[in-house]
Amino acid sequence: MTTAVEETLVLIKPDGVARNLTGEILRRIEAKGYSLVDLRMLQADRDLLAQHYAEHEGKPFYEPLVEFMESGPIVAIRLAGNRVIEGFRSLAGATDPTTALPGTIRGDLARDWGLKVQQNLVHGSDSPESAQRELALWFG
Ligand code: IDP
């Protein structure tokens, strides 16, 4: 096992905020031992979302995804901890709430509510490069 203190970008997506799950999601993150370095609530505009999801442009789910992410406020979190990039993704669970394991944020909280797969409550950066790029986008 290696140790590496990292930072990652976590987003509580509009479904998480609308369903009053911000506290529950933050509780799980803090209980795991990660540190909230910075946190802001904002309504993301299309330009920010287009940059954030640039790798998915052109895919069939891109437009519904951007529309969903524009649909309400998002909580953006700069999160720090030992191997937090991989660790938070493990805490979040699989992308599709239907197959996300029990014990994960998506597995426990998204299954019966997110009727569409994009409604999976949270985002977490998937690599150190993505984390750096996404943190710069959302926190400047
Ligand atoms: P991740 O959020 O688990 O890293 P990505 O593959 O990066 O998953 O996809 C970004 C987001 O796009 C997902 O969280 C989900 O909201 C949405 N998404 C991914 N694949 C699909 C799909 O096949 N249909 C609809 N939405 C999708």
C-alpha cells in the first residue's frame, strides 16, 4: 500500500442537493476521514459544464447530462486525503446506481430515486490529471 496525500474535486449534483442529501453525503466523506479544504454552492453555467465534461462531448448522453447538471444548484468540494481520488470513487460506487454496491453513496441513496443514470448524486475526479484540471475549473 502506498500513501499519497492528494486533492480531488467532488460535486454533489443537482439531484443530491434537491433531495436534501448534502449533509448525508458530507457526513460519509468526513466519517471516512477526508478533509474539506474548500466548498461552494453554485449554479453551473453551460460553459463550465462543457469544459468539465469535454471528454464526453458527442456521446449520446452528453446533452441530457449537461441539461441535468444545469438544472439546479451544485455543491463543489475541494477534498483532501490519502489517496482520496481513488478512495472517493470507491465511496461513491459505480456510475450506474442500479449496479452500485450497497454501502456506497450511489448504491445506498441513488437506486430508487435516480430514474436516469445521470442522476447519480455525485462526481469525483478519476485521476490526478483530471483532479488538477477540474479543481482549476471549479475553484480557479
Ligand atoms: P463517473 O461519474 O462515474 O466518473 P463518467 O463515465 O465520467 O462516470 O460519466 C460522467 C457522468 O455522465 C456520469 O456520472 C453520469 O451522470 C453520466 N453518464 C455516464 N454514462 C452514461 C450513460 O450511459 N447514460 C447516461 N448518463 C451517463
